[in-house]
Amino acid sequence: QLRFVESGGGLAQPGGSLRLACTVSGCNLNFYVIGWFRQASGKERGLVGSMNTRGGITDYADSVKGRFTISRDNAKNTVYLQMNSLKSEDTAVYYCYRGGGFWGQGTQVTVSS
């Protein structure tokens, strides 16, 4: 049975940074595409970024390119999202994703002064 444990969300000031982590148990992440999505209040869930199984190819939403970085540590079965230069519009619940349609429980990120 898959289990996701997300951490690192919270409150940040505009221009600040946060690092999200998502540790998955019950599977070997080596074999799956992973990614992060986010859902702001009143909006649909949308892609933040994704990474292929070998970590060599990433894809990011235009709104976060150059500011956010996805990485993976397959030995720890963990996915990270480094978020820099945060903006108020980055405020959302962030969900990690594993290929095959599996989601974490979400972690709130709020960017506010």
C-alpha cells in the first residue's frame, strides 16, 4: 500500500524560499515519473513540475520556471521541490504525484508579508 508523507510547507514572505519533501513508501520510485501539482483556493489543480524516472528530464509550468526546482533521491524514495523567489500567487496546497495516478495528502504553502 502506498503512503505519502509530505513536509516543508508553511508561511513564507515574498521573495523567500521553502523546500517541500515527499517521501513515498510501498513502492520503488526509481520506476515512476514523479511531480508536484498545486491547487489554489477556487482554482483547479495544475502542474508545477515533473521529472522522469532517471531524473534527467524535467518539465515546469511557465509560472515557476527559473524559480522552482524538482529533484529526487531514489535511495530515500523522496521527491523535493525547492521554491525560491516566492510570490503571493504561489500560495496553494501542493501535492506530490507518482506516476499511475497517485497523490500525496497535500501541504499548504502561504506566501504573505
